[in-house]
Amino acid sequence: MKKILNAAKFLSFSSLAAIILSSCFGGGAPNSTSPGSISTATGMEYNAEGGFQVNPYQGQPEGPNLVFIEGGRTVLGSFEEDIIHSRDNVERAVTVASFYMDETEVANIHWLEYEYFIKADSDEVYWRNNLPDTTVWTKDLAYNDPYVAHYYRYPGFRFFPVVGINWRQAVNYCRWRTEVVNFKLADDAGYYDDVLAADDAFAGAESAAPSLTKPPLESGIILPNYRLPTEAEWEYAAQALIGTQWLDETQTHRRLYPWDGHALRNPYGKSMGFFLANFKRGRGDYAGIAGKLNDGAMIPTYIYSYPPNDFGLYNMAGNVNEWVQDVYRPLSFQDMEDMNPVRRDGFLDEESGYDAQWNFIGNESPYTEEEAAAAGISPKEYNADNPPMKRMRVYKGGSWQDVAYWLSPGTRRAIFEDSTTSTIGFRCAMIRAGTNY
């Protein structure tokens, strides 16, 4: 009988505790969007005067142009025959966490907007260092001269992918975009005083209005940083194998390209027979013949051209190649983690004797030893936009000037990070914060 009475007391106490918790948390256990009004660790009230503040949170805000990419296990690596015998992207299983990616490549109009604001807010050196290199169109044996003046600035090319952008410039753009988008989100949420916001010469630059501080991360108002995707993220997003699911954790097939099948033409509907990407079909054939152009583009084309893949991403094959974060290493497939892999630097495979190039004018340091000592810097030090060492960076996806081999997501190439071409652009990515997948 005593045990029964004790059990009844325990049940009563448990019921009372459940009622209290239910009243605090609105039913069920607390979570990020419904943390309740009382701390489950201390019993202290949240948001009391002078107490710990817990801001409202309804999930990560949606950033402009971003598409959600649900993560998971996949097999990275080249599914195409290794015709150049590089063996630098051998198949291996990895897990990629969920993230966001731009549904399109960054376009000329986006970079013109960037140029407008940095010209107003930054010094002339920074502005000029972040202009696209329009001379990438110049060829000694081709008349591409009109594109030098027109491709970037003429209104008809507004929504064509920006090219002539090096890796460092792309990183700078990601930083700027983070500031601008987060300023807009904070302003919309009423974080900034309207008068101060109206006086800001550059929406997003804290330097333009020092009194405007960015909301803290725990406010839940702002987004994580825009950045370049890692090579693993880019390849995973290009595969878009979410479209090959069958039953539980079963994929019916892999993909040679970001679409089904081994062909480059659309096999369905009214678009049957049309090419699915902007690429070079063969020697001298960039777009087909007049009256029946095959891919319809002799140079980069509209960023919304061609059907998107199963994640909703446009032009993950062809149009322009795209920069990714990774430093190039031929053995990345074996010198990487199998969870969110990336190669940031020369770890395990140093640059010495491999890909390092010291970026000095005339191959000499810009400082004498005396000047460096007086300034307290290394004789080899440069500013942040022109660091002394440049690395080989990976780019993916194939372009308008590439044959179909390079359209396969597993193929990879690399070029020095300060290089520019008419075939490389980029798109941004962002982590999916606050989830465990």
C-alpha cells in the first residue's frame, strides 16, 4: 500500500510538473521557435527587466535568390570517362549538410549594382580592383572586340552571367552582399532608426554610418554569410539526385549530367530535341546554323535559360564555369573528411614547389627590409585584396566554350585565384543554420 501511495504522489507531482511546463511552453518540450518564458536550467524568467533576453525566432530568413538544398549522403567524383587521365576526382562517399545556393549565376546587373555602391562608399583603389576584366574577350585571332565594351555594361546583357571576375573578387562580392542583405533585413525589422538609415550613403556599409551597428547573431534577424560553395556542395547540388529517389534511401540511377540520361537534348514535350545547356558541340560549332540554332547561344546567355535541375538551379552545366572555395589538390578525394569536405589551403600538401606564386611587381618585394621593419610587417606582405601568395582554385561546370565532357559535375579544373577569363563566373551559397541535417 505504501508503494502505491508513493507512486500516486509521484504521478501527481509529475502531472503538476507537466502542467507547469505546458503552461510555460505552450504544450510539448521547448524548442528554438518556442523556447517558453522560463529557463529549464535555472527557472529564471526570460525577458524580465535586467534578465536574459530571448528574441523571437521563426526560422532562418530566406535570402534573395537562394534555393534550399537538402543535404545527405552522395557519391562524389567523376562519373565520366577519365579521358585526360587526371585521376583527380575518384569516386568516394561523403555526406553534405543542407545549405542554400543561388538559383542562378551572378549576373552583370548584380555586379553593376555592386560597382555602384562600392564606388560611392570605397576608395578608388578598391573600386578599380573589383571591376570585371572586360579584356578577357580580346583575342589576337578573333574579332570579339565589341564584347569588351558592351558585354558587361550594355542593358541587353543585364541578366547574362558576369565574367572576367577572379576568385578574390567573387569572395569580396559575397562579403558585400552579406552586409547589404543583412542591413535590409535589420531595417525591415525596425532595428535601425529611420533617420539614421535615411542618412546612410551605402545600404549595408557600416563604415558609411558608424553609428549603425549590425544586429547580433542571436537576434535571429540576420542571415549567415554569403560565400562561395565548397566543391563538394557545388557537385552535390549539380547532381540533384533528389530527383532519382525511389522508396526509402534508394536511388534508381546516377547522373552523368545534372539531368537524367546520357544525352544532351531534351527528350520530352514541346522542347524535345532542344539542347539542355549552353556548350560547344564540336570544333567551330558554338550554336548551330541560322534558322535552327542548337543551344541558341554563341557566348554566355540568359541566366534563366534551359530547364533547372531537380533542386531548381539553373545552368549547373554550361553557360559559364563557376568558382568554388577549394584550393586545388589532385588527391583531394583521399585527403579529405567524409563530412562536408573542403580543401582550404595547402594542409597535407604544401604549396612549396607545387602551385605557389608570389605576387610581386617585377617578382620583387614592394618593401625593402628597412621599410618592412619600420612598419612592423613582413617584406612579402601586401594588402588584403592582393595577398602575396596566390593559389590554384577549383572551378566547375563547363562553359559556353567547353565541349560536353566538362558539363559532368564530377569533372574539375583549376586556375590561379587572380586569373580572369570569359568562361568563369560564380554563384553564392550559405549554410542552413539551426538544423542538424
